[in-house]
Amino acid sequence: MSNADFFNQLARSRRSVFPDQLDAEKKVDDTIIKEILTNAIWAPNHGKEEPWRFTVFTGNGLKTLADFQSELYKQTTPDNFKEATYIKLQTQPLKASHIISIGMKRSVNKGIPELEDIAAVACAVENMYLSLTAYGLGGYWTTGGITYRQQAKSFFGLGEDDKLLGFFYIGHVAIPSTGAKRQPLEERVTWVK
């Protein structure tokens, strides 16, 4: 198989694998996680600013994340508090082998538009997705939970101008994703010749 054929197959077989589909008992080796993150940081980025900031939670760290996010949710939603959401925030992280917080550290070069830093981090996440697929692992990028809570930023080493862009769950697949499809290319692409 040529490199192009391999990549085409890899890109087209990438799937989101949700926490309930992961094997909570089976752990991914940290060396594989380091390879996945190394691939992530080779994403394109404007001005070579490398705006991504990742924090990796595994082992007891998953419980630390679960406790932090569930308690922050409880503290910041006294009027809208839902016990089911609180329990989900406590239990979902424990289903993964590793969870990587996805942060965007605002570029020192303020001439770079914020959107370009966000796009660079998104490219890094796509590299993680493709890497997981190559390793036969599952992953899921979620922007739920505490992602948009200003009070969460400092826990992940982010400042006021930075953004928490979500969490990437990683693990061995227990229940494969099925039924993926895309609209025909012709419905989403315009050619101008």
C-alpha cells in the first residue's frame, strides 16, 4: 500500500469513540500517548507560536480531574444544578485510559488573530485523532462539562486571554463506532477553474 493509500484509509476511518465505548480496564501505554502528542505538536501554526497547551490525566489523575470538574460545576451552577450532570462529571473521566485537556495559550505576538491560534490547536487535535486511528485506539474530543467556565482556566495553567478548548478522551475501544457517513463531495465543494 502506498503512503497516499494508507493516509486516505486512515483519514476516512477516523471515528469519535465516546467514553461509554472505551474499555475502562485496559490502559494505553504512556509511550504511545507521548507519540500521539508529538504528532500533535507538528500541526501547522502561524508565526511558529505553538499555541497548544496539553495536560495529561491518567491513573489517579483521572479522579483528580473528575473531582475538580464536578465540584466546579456544583459551585458555579447553584440555580441550575443537576445531580445527573454532577454524577456524569464524576464518572465519565474514569472510563478513559488518558484524558488530555486542550488549551490554547494566546500568542505572544498579538498581531496573530485569535482564530488562527484556535485553528492551530484544532489541527493538533486532528493529528491526535489520526494518530489514535493508526494505533487502533479510540478517542473523543468533547467541549462539554467545564470547558467554557472561566474559573476552570487556572487549573490547566491557562491565563485570562487563553482558552480551554475541551478534553480529549483516549482509550482502547470496547464498542466500535459504526454508521459514519459524509455528504457527497459535490455537495460541499465548489470548483472555480
